[in-house]
Amino acid sequence: MVNFERGYKKIRKYLSDHPDYNGAIHVLVGIGIGIFMTYPLVGKHPVRWSIVFLTLGILGHLYPWFVKK
């Protein structure tokens, strides 16, 4: 079984040490949620764009877990 506690602590430490990166990934997630909420204003393919931004945000949160320190 995978030890998620250690990975969670590593992610929290990385994000607290890199506030600009932390802010950027949260902005991406916010844009993705905003597109979902206001989809008629976005234009063509709003669901695709929101999924792209949400995926980038999720991958951004997982990136510190795979970084070697």
C-alpha cells in the first residue's frame, strides 16, 4: 500500500516553499471552475477548456510529489 501521508507532507512543504508556483496552480484551477460556471460567455468548447485548466491545476498539485529533492 502507498504511504500517502509522506507524499501529502512533501506536497505541502513544496507548495509552502514556492508560493508563486502555489498561486499559479490555484489560478489555473480557478479559471477552470470559472469557465464551468460561466460557460455561455466563453464561446466554443467551454467544457474542453475548463477540463484543460482543471487538469493543469491537478497535475500542478501532483508535480511536487514526483520531484526529487
